[in-house]
Amino acid sequence: MTMPPPPPDRMHLQYQPAPPPQPGPQQMGPGGAYGPAQYAPEQPVPGQMPALSMSKPGTITGIQVILYIFLAVSAIGNVFSVMSMVEFFNPFSLIGLAFAVYSAIQSLASGVQIARGKRWAWIWSLVSAILGLVLAAAMDVWGIIYWDTGGDITLLIGVPLAGLYGTLLGLLCSKSARQWILMHRIQRGEVQVPGMPVGAMNGMPGNAFGAAPQGPAERPQTRPGAATFMLVALGLILAICVWTLYGTIRSLLMLNNTFGTDFNDPALLYGSRLPLMEGLAAVLVLICALISAIAIQRGKAGGRVFTLVWTPILFLAAGFSTFSITMEAVHFLDLALPQARTNWIIVLVRNYALLALILVAFIAALTPGVKAWTPGKPATALIMMVPMGQPQTQPQQTGPYGQQQGGYPQQQQQYPPQY
């Protein structure tokens, strides 16, 4: 049975619903238990989890623009390589086509994934930028030395490449780009910030005490045999590169009538083009192998990652020069003098040994022994100020006993209590 409404003169005695909470000052602690905050809006508040989010910085946009420029250049290079191979097939075109395809894949993958905060894309772009800057500098030097014999075109290509790779390297090393990568790593749970609740960044409920930061992985007391073997391979690579540079400089001086004519030097048959290609590849391999050897000897994880990046790239560069000398040997080795023929064979054996050692270094970097010797250290978070979430406000009290808690719905009485 329904009760009649209260008389008009007693409507004011009926319980009224609580008004909505009004926005108030920033509160401290869970549910505002510590009172109003005495901090600036951008400062973290004790007991509250800040919102780790930031808008994409301009450096990331600039990195993407440069990578997409390289993607467009690589796509154009692919088209011209295919067209030239259709009209006139040349084995050298396959190497150029492979390099253009690699550049296109690297630019596209890194450009997309670096916007998502992937660290591997940042490392890949960083190593490619360093190698590209060294290659562009070598092109500039080559263009200046051989200005009258087509070096002007080489210099015209090398200067813009040096500018693009230098700009890309600076943007990748900027603080905002590194903070962008770090923020996404924290959100994915790859980096544990001291005092952060466990699983808080992955959407899982965490405890209120946080978690202790993970310690670095333990390195073996003695260096594993795989790591020693990799260091030996890198040492042999360094020795072969020094030998190659010595032979290159000696051949170039001989061809320029500075050192005197040496009829036992095979460069008399194939000219200065192949020694220059050999020397350029040897310089790049020498620099990268030296960096990897120092880092691996110290047990740095970055040395292993760096080795995995540069070995496939420079394997193609060294393979290109070795293939060129091999093709020249197929056509002109029978015309060389006996001692020159022997020297030519020694050069071929040396170059193929360099290729084999580069491949060995790549495989050794993947072995468990090298991974154990170069453990990755847990990253430490950078101190950065990020925007706070929405301020938590204390509900406004409506009476001497405050607002009624949820779970027991407030009952509306038709009449005041009767006594």
C-alpha cells in the first residue's frame, strides 16, 4: 500500500538528496586524507600516482621526417636499380639493390616504431646514423681529393647526407627523445621506478608499498670461452683491417708515382678504384670492431648490441669490394706476373678471411656465453616532470554526520518519525 504524500506544511522536513561534490583544491593522500596540497600543480603529491604521459616532442617528429626522407631516397634507388638491371644486368647492381632495400626497411620500421617508444628502433637508428655519418664523411673526402675526375658529384651527394645524418644523430641523442623512449618503457613495465606500486603501469592492482628496484644481473667471475673467442675474432679483424689499410695506401702512392713502380702490385692491372673501395670498407670495419672489442672486454651489453647491428651492414660493404676484386681476378689474373699473381691471391684470401671473421663475430654475439658476460642493466628512470592527473576532491559534507557511505542506500521517508 502506498502512503499519501506529507502535508504541504511538512515538505521541508523530508530528507533531501546530497548535492554533487564541488571541485576543491588539490588533496594529499588517498582520498584526500592528508588535507589540501601545498605543492605546485606539476609536482608529484605523496600517496598519489602521477600520470606518466607526455605529448610527442618535436624531436621525435623530426626523427620521423628524416627517416621518411631516407625511405623516399631508398625507394627511388630501388626503382632505378631495377630499371638498370632490366636493361643491362650487372652483378654489382644486386649489391646496390640489397643496400637500398635494407635502407628502406630500416627507415620504415624505425620511423613507425620510434613513435611508439620502442627502444630497439632508437638503437637501430642511432647505429645507422653513426655509420651513415662516417660513410658521408668518407664520400666528402673522396670527392675533394678526386674533384677533377667525378669527385664533384660524390661531394654533392656526400654533403647533404652528412647534414641529414648529423641532424638525425643530434635528435636521437636529445633529452626529450630519450625521455619519450623511457616513458613508454615505464608504461610497458620494462623499467621499475622506485616506490611505484607493482603492476601500476600495466593496469593491474598493486600494493601500496611499491617494489624494490631490481639489481643488475650477475656476471660470471671468469670470462666465458665464447666471449674470449669473440675478442680473438675481433682482434684478428683489427689486424686484417690495418694490413688492408697499409696495402691500400702503398698501392695509391705507387699509382701516383710517389712510392715508385712496383710491378708485383696487382693494382697496376685494376687501377685505384678497387684499393679505394677496400680502404673505405677497412676503415669502417676497423672503427666498429675497435668499439665492440673495448665494450665486450669490459662486459658492456651495448657492445654486444652494437656488434649485432654493424656486422651485417659492413659484411655487405666488405663483400662488395671482395666481389669486385674477385671478378677482376677472373678476367686478368692470367695476365699478371707470377709474383703479382701470388700477391693477388693473398689479397683475395685476406679479404675472404675478413668476411668470415665478421660472420663469426655476429654469430658469437648471439651465444649464451657472450650474453652472460654482457648482462643488461636495469635502466634507471630519468627525473622528469610530467602532467598530473585530475585533482582528487573531498566530497562536500551535507550535515553534522557527513554524507552517507555507499552500500546502504539512503531511504526516503514519506513522513518524519512518529513519536
